[in-house]
Amino acid sequence: MEPQNYEIKRAEIVKAFKEKLSQNRALLKQRIKLSWSNWGFGLESLDKTAQRLNRNHIEWIELHGNRYGKDLGYRSQEVLKILGRYNIKVAGLCGMFSRDNDLAGNSGIVRQQAVDYLRRQLDLCHETGGTYILVAPSAVGRPQPYDDSEFDRSVETLRLVADDFIKAGVHAAIEPIRSAEVSLVHTIADARRYIQAVNHPGIQHINGDIYHMGTEENHYAESIVNYGNRLVNLHFADTNRGALGTGMLNVDTIIHALYLIGYTDEEHFVTFEPLGAGGDPYPAMYGRPDKDKLDRLVSRTAKYFREREEEVLSI
């Protein structure tokens, strides 16, 4: 029986991985850095989140970008004190872009709020040692475009803070999001075009998301290999946007691709973000957490990823 197209692509990536491993066995010395995006834990305290991550050997966290104003959000020294108790470090921040701080908004007031929001998150990220901030070029939960000038407005708005990213030593990680949730930038190729349009050294990187890629990309692993030089973080969930191992995702092929592009250095992360299916996930940040459910979610996901990683590397 002839293999299907996705199987052919998978075989090519696995072959390239094996060839690279045969030439450089040092690849086996370092494992992929695992992180968790905590905004999906809702109103849970950072201390309880850090305890859970520590129990499951996750050493990094992607903080909710929750400095929505001068009186709101994380205080950096408190964050570092809490995380330090559990040997957790900050990988980066998950920027939260709604209609209120929409880079592509058709209101100057809203766009200014997006600029101000990003500058507050840059302070938080720099102060806590994070290396990236996730940037959505348009509001999440608004899939219908305002007009045909959104792309240009978003590019113009983000360019206003591009120098600030350089000063803070933080990567702007543009995230492609499925068309059911946003009006702009749905594929990794779209993100590259957006970055080229901004045309600034402070805006050069991409945040991938496996769940969105399952809708918008032709092949997860192929896209990772093709655009890996820009990838600094990869959000991970199974095809049902649940814990790894509960859906139909071929985790092994993605791990092959990540090792193929050398994704094990100090500033590259796999960040779990299993939010559950739905058109607008933002309400999750206000939910009351179910401790037992979250414990199972984190435990199952972390364990499954490490098991598959060891299986991939056991050749």
C-alpha cells in the first residue's frame, strides 16, 4: 500500500533526524525545556501553580501577561520569591490581546492601550528574567475583520514598541492563531510576512501553537522545520486541546522536528497550554480552578511528553 502524503513527510523528517543524530550524538545530552502557560489555571495562586509544576518536574513557567494597569498584575519581586521556592524560572509571558488592546483596532484609543499594555509586560518580563512575550497581531475572540486596513494598522502599532523590545532584551514572539479566533495571521508563513512588514530587528520571532497549526498548517513538523530559525516557543496540546495522549497528535514526529532544528538551547521552550476546545479561550483566565483536574492535566501531559521524547531518542 502506498503511504499517504502526511506519512511521506513524516518519514522524511525522521530520516533527516536520524542522519543528524548519527553525525552529532551530543544532541542526546540536552533535553527540550518544558514550560507551562499559567493563565489557563484561572484564579489559582501562583504558589499553588508553582508547587504543581515542581511536582511534575517542569522547571519553567510562561506567566500570564496580567499587568493590565499600574495597580493590576504580578509584582516582580514577589513572583521571583514564589518561583524561587520551587526552582521554577520564567520562560516568557503570554500576551493577552482582546478588543480592549487590539493592535489592529480601528480606534486610536484601543491601539494606544495596546502599546501601553505591551510596555507594562516588557517591564514584567525583563524584571523576572523572561526571554519572550507572545504577541497576537489582532484581538483573540474577534475573527471578523473590521476592514481591509487591519494588517497595516497592526504593523504600525507594533513598530511603535519595537525599540522597547530591544532595550528590554526580550523577543517579540508573533503567534499565528486559527481563523476561528482571530482576523489576522493564521499560519507561520503569515507570521513571517507580518514580521517582514514590521521590518525591525526587535520583531523577529514566532510563537508556534500546535493546536492552531492543526487547523492552519499543512503539516505540523514540516512547518517547524521550515521556520525553526524564528521559533522561540511552541505551545503544546493534543488535537482535542487537552492533555497529551488524549487525542490523535503524533507527538513523536514533532519531537523529531524539534531536535532536527536544534531546539534544546537556553532560549527555546515547549510550553503546554491545553485549554480545551472552543472559539474564545479567554474566559478560562477568570475561572475557578479545579485542583484535582489540573493536577491530572499537568501530570499526564508532562509524563507523556517525556516518555515520547525518550522513545524518540532511544535509537
